[in-house]
Amino acid sequence: MARHMAEHNTPFSVGTIAGILKDFVACTREQCLNGNTVKIDNLAIFKCSVQANGLVMGPDYKIVGGLGGVPNTNGRTPDYTKES
């Protein structure tokens, strides 16, 4: 993606664009994990959700690994632009 974007008359190098995209992904993830919804106009809305099965754990049960997957429910945003 960075290489493609750099070919469109931008003053930024492929490395600069790749760095921006990498930081963007990290910041989007951070905001979602902080409970915030991140909307990128004309692209998607990112938010985290957690699914649980309501399991009641005994007193000797310990979580050794991760809690499983945390689905990222991103949906496309509607096109709000007006056609001239």
C-alpha cells in the first residue's frame, strides 16, 4: 500500500508512508483497547467487543493463557458524500 501511495505524486517516500501507516494501526488498536470507537471517514468504524459464554469458574481455576480472540467488528461507513 505504501509503495502504491508513493506513486501518486506525493512528496513522501515509501518508508515515510509505511511508518505513518504502521503508527496509524498501532494508535487505532490502542484507542480500541481503551474502549473508544475509531471512525475513519469513508473507510470503516473500528471497535472492540468481547464475547463470553458466562462460564462460572471454580475457586481452583486459573487462567494460564490468553482469554481467546477479541473480535474486531469493523464495518464500512456509509457514503455520505453528495454527487454534484
